[in-house]
Amino acid sequence: MASALEVCALGAGPGRAARAIAWLAALAALALAPLAACAATYEVIVEDPYLELHTGPGRGYPVFQIAERGERVELIRRRTDWFQVRLPRGEVGWVPLAQLRRTLGLDGEPFDVLAYELADYTERRWEVGALYGDFGGANVISVYGAFGMTPNLSLELWLSQALGRFSDSKIASLDVVHELFPDKRFSPYIALGAGVVKTDPKATLVATTDRSDAAAHAGGGLRAYLTRRFLFRAEYKSYVVFTSRDDNEEIREWKAGFSFFF
């Protein structure tokens, strides 16, 4: 089988991790598996009687052109399960993945579209991930889901559990994230958000009560595109917790982990 659209991998080994995030190490190993070298352009040969070109990446877009059997088609970029292609006559349109799987590579073997590329990341709509780190001296594990409104701007929902020596905390927040260079393999970003921190004290000698406080935070971080759909992410946030007492609390958080997009 001819393998195409494979991406360059970054080699890295998973570091020491807590038992609670052992599965993150497995995810890292999968993301960093060696892949074939990147190629600059790709061409396929139409094997079906014809290949339909749509005006946009979706079934709702009309068909405006076809490529006949035996014609060469150049692949330009991918957006989820749609590929932008160029015909020898110069027309540019979109073809679904299912049709491309029935084309041939230039070697005459069936064309196998396996991997996502960096360009697909800029077209993403959804992203999920998990990170591990430190929240004011407590171990914290976080999961999040993100919706990409534009290539630069996304909305993220975070849920975190912090396990400390004297208290545990649950944190829920909604963040607005601005990514500076979404088309680059390494991209810094800034984030602003607000949410709720629920603290559960562990005191046994004195009766204590749980409390929930509003919080706001600002921070920044770095995303690194690894391979296929996988990303590495590291970030730092500074929280202000608005307590019912006279003074507010300031908490620093750092964490790192992995995510994937679709």
C-alpha cells in the first residue's frame, strides 16, 4: 500500500509521572511514534469513473467540476475529512476522504490517506486533553474541551481536581484563549478566564466547612504540534480567588500534558 500525507514526528521520551496520570505517558508514547518523512506535495490518479469536486468542504456545497478516470489530481490541504485538490486544468475544489481512498498513488498502488498534518490543526473545531501539575502546592490533574471559533481564538471548559496536604479543591472554569501563531509547530498563547473553586478541608481536630468561591485568572502557555492529531501543551496561570473573608487569595498554577484535536 502506498502511504501518503504522513507527518514528521518529534522524538521525546515521557518523563516521570504520578500514578494518576500514567495513561498520559501512554498517550505521549503513541503521539511520538516514529513516522515517515514529510513530503512537499502529493498527487493521485483517479481510479473511479470520475471524481467530484465540491465548492467547499462539505456535502452541502455543490459539485462544480469533475476529474475523469486516469487524471492526476494534486492534493493541497486537508480539513477534517475533506481535501482541497487542484486539477491539471487549474480548477481547485474539495473532495471527501471516502473518494480519495479509491484513488491510486503515482506508483499504481492504492492511495492510503493515514495521517493528519499541521495544516489540519489550523482548521480544527474541537480539542480535548488532560494536563498534570501544581496548584498552589497541591498536585492537580485537569481535563478540558475546547471549541475553535477562529484559527486564533478558542473557548475552553476546564475541570480540575487538586489534592493537597490539608485540603482538596475542585476547580471549574471557562477560558478564552488567543493563540499567536496557529499555523506554526510551536505557538505561544494567552488565556483569560473565570470560574469556581470548591475547597474541602481535611481538618480532623476542628470542625470545618467546605466553601465555594468565585475566581478569575490570567495566564499563558505553549502548544507544540507533535504528529497526526496530537499536541503537547504547557501553561502557567495566576488565580485570584474572591473569598468571603477580608482578603482574597492568590494562587499560582502550572501544568503540562497532551491533547488531540478533531
